[in-house]
Amino acid sequence: MSSQAERERRPALQLAIVSYDDSPDRGTIHPPDMTGIERMETWISVDLSVVVDLSMWR
């Protein structure tokens, strides 16, 4: 189990999901408190079909 200090060091992330009619839905993960160039440099997007629950790999 994680200690309080470990949880506090983990960055907070936000997930934004965009659904498409003719292609896979996409999820974009980014820090919620960043804007502009800083936010554009720290985001990642993936097809939701490749995302799995972390507990499946532990």
C-alpha cells in the first residue's frame, strides 16, 4: 500500500474523453492546472480501446 508521502508526490491528472462516430474514442490525459504551451507539452492521447485497468497488471 502507498504511503501518504508517495501519494502526495504523484501528479494529479485529468482525463478528457472524445467520442467519434467513425473512429475509436480517444482519451487525453493532462495535468489539470496547466494551460497554454505548458499544457500542450505535457499531454498524451490514446485510443480508449488500448487502455486497460491498472489492477489487471498488478
